[in-house]
Amino acid sequence: MDFTPHTAADRAGMLEALGLHSVEELFAVIPEELQAKTWDLPEPASELEVTEHLKRLAEMNAHHLVGFLGAGFYDHFTPAAVDALLRRGEFYTVYTPYQAEISQGTLQAIYEYQTAICRLTGLDAANASLYDGGTALFEASLMAIRKTGRRRLLVCDSVNPIYRVMLRSYTANLKIDLVEANLSNPEILAGRLNGETAGIILQNPDFFGRLHDFSPHCGQAREKGALAILNCYPVALGLCRTPGEMGADIAVGEGQSLGLPLSFGGPYLGIMAVRQELIRSMPGRVVGRTQDGQGRTGYCLTLQTREQHIRREKATSNICTNQALCAVAALIHLCLLGKNGLVELARLNRALAAYARTRLTVIPGVELVDPGPWFNEFRLRLPLDARVVVSRMIDKGFAAGFPLGRYYPDQANHLLVAVTEKRTKEEIGRFAEALEAVL
């Protein structure tokens, strides 16, 4: 049945029911400069016509660009089997599986996902996923505040600036002292840690692609009674020391690199793992394995610590769902890779990035900023504003990287370049030739 008010009488009746006299009065709450004066809509079209029109619009996107853009979100290869398995009816849902008796397949998949994340991070327990990497970092910050009863957070300035913007936004109206500083040196951290510090937030590899051993930092935090939160890149964990090995209390990360497409920014996947003693402070939900009365293995939601399930003041979060479908995609991707495959993938990323550094730094005027070691991303100093270079490179068919001046005003000439297993040596060579030409 169509309830659209086709006639003036219909519209008048609706306005009267709302206690209004005109359509203009209905939209008066919207600032005038934001109101559309005319919709200028085309005539109605058939489904086929609309589909063809949308295809033509989509073809205008620069999908042909060879990508060297990273900054926290990466162009990795996803095997076709991930999508084929993910779209099976027993998995194809993002809904939280409340009814265990009809959701054993989804529950088992999430349980196996939690197991995979624990092995990946070297920690004891993982939840059934969060929205994305940035919100996972925020939730970890609140965990540190709840657990310690303190209000001060130290955030390293080499943590992804997109996440730091999110963290500032989420905490703007909370009584939290957010301190952003260069914490890469343990001696600097020691001077800032005190008895009011709830937690420290670090990232490995950091935003500039540099690898770190944060074991001393985690030890210092523990001595002061603070929690160590480590944001990590899942693919890099094929080679790097895990957060657990470094002594981190909480590991978070963006799971997009595990079988999820870039998709203009989402949906993505927030990873979180913790030490065993923090599991009851963890937001979201946890799937557990148990046995029924006949001794058969079964799976159920073991912890659901949100306000919908328990008293509001006891809730650890108001998260309303989890990225179950994205988590299953990450699980399938990890299972297809296997332990040796993940190590091989990480090595390939690092090797191709090293080759790219060699090719790019022989270009006159191009300099490597950091001494390393790196994973698959690195920072270059250019003779021009990096935003100008990126714009020119688009015309050459390349997404050249991330211009760091966007978040670091003193780095206008710095370009962050990422190289994944999808980039060939031939593409890297053409990229180097194009960069030299635009400079």
C-alpha cells in the first residue's frame, strides 16, 4: 500500500496532525543555508535505466589507479574462497546470535575467530569483534579507566592520527585527561608516567611504518599500575613480536587487512584481545564453548556486558552489535593462509616495500626520513608539497601515498608510501619513473 501524500489535501492533513501550517514550517529547524531550494530531480526511470546510469557513474571513479596508499587501510589480496564461503546461508548474517539452539554454526565460527585473534596477538581472550580499529582503541581506553579508576591517558603521537581524532571526539565530553606526546623513547615515557595514569597507547608498526619493541614501555606502565594498550597491524604480526610477548595488557587493531575490501571506508572490523584478568572488563560479547546435558560440544554467548543485558551502571559499553560477518571473513582468510602463509605474506610485504624504497630513494630530491626498521610502509621527503605530487601522480595512474601534511603541518613535503603483496616489481618501477617525471 502506498502512503505517499499525493494530493494537497493529503499534505494538509499531515501538517495539521503535526500542528503545522506549511511545509516550510516543517523544515524551519534546518538552517536556511542548508535547505535545498530546488530538488531538480529527473523524470522517473525504469530499473534497467537506473542501473545503467549508476554503472556509468561508477566508471567515473578512479578504480584503475595502482595503489601505494596505506595509512591504516591496505590493498591486500583476498582469495575468492573468502567471499564464496562467507555468502553461504549459514554464515551470511551480521546479527548477534542470541538463540544458541539455532545459531551453532555462527557461534562456532565466532569462537574460532576469537581463538585466531588470541593466537595472532599472543593474549588470552578476545571478544566477538568491534566496529573498527578506531572504536576498538577508544573502547580499550575506557577499559583502562574503568580498571584503574584513573582518568589520565598517554597517547603516542605516532599512533594513527585518524584514530587520535576519533579518540578526542569520543572523549570530548568525558572527564578524561588525554595527553598526546612522543612516547617512542622509554626515557621520555618514564618522565610522563605517574600515579594518575590509567593507560598508555602505542602502535606497532607505527603510523610511519616503523617497527618497535615496546617491551620496556609495557614494563614501565605495569610498574606504575597503568595498562599498556597496543594498536597492531594483523598482517605484520606474521613477523613482529606479538603484543602479548611485549607485555601489553590490551591489543586492538583494524581487521580490514584480513580479507575485507577497502570499500570506501567500511564496513570494517575492530579487533580486541586482552589478558585473562581483564576479560570481564572487555566490551561487547564473548562466545564460549561448553557441553550440553548429553556431553555434546555446544557454543553460546558467555559474556554480554552491555546495558541491554545487565544493569546500566555495570555495562562496559553500549555497543549494540558486532561485525560478525566481517569477523567470519577474517577467520576464513586466516584459515586459508595458515600459520606459514601469514609469515610468507608478511615477508613478501616487507621485501616489496624494501625494493620500493631502493627504487624511490635514488630519485634526485627524494629522501628517506626514518632509519627503520620498517614493515611495508615508509616515509619519504619530497622537494615539493606532497599533496601537489599526489595530485599529479593521479594523472599518471597512481595513488601515490598519503600526504602527511594533512595531519602533521610540519610535514607538508612528506609522503607515506605503502606496498602490499599486490604490487609487482614492474608496477613499482613504473611508479618510480612516474614520480621522477612529476618532480
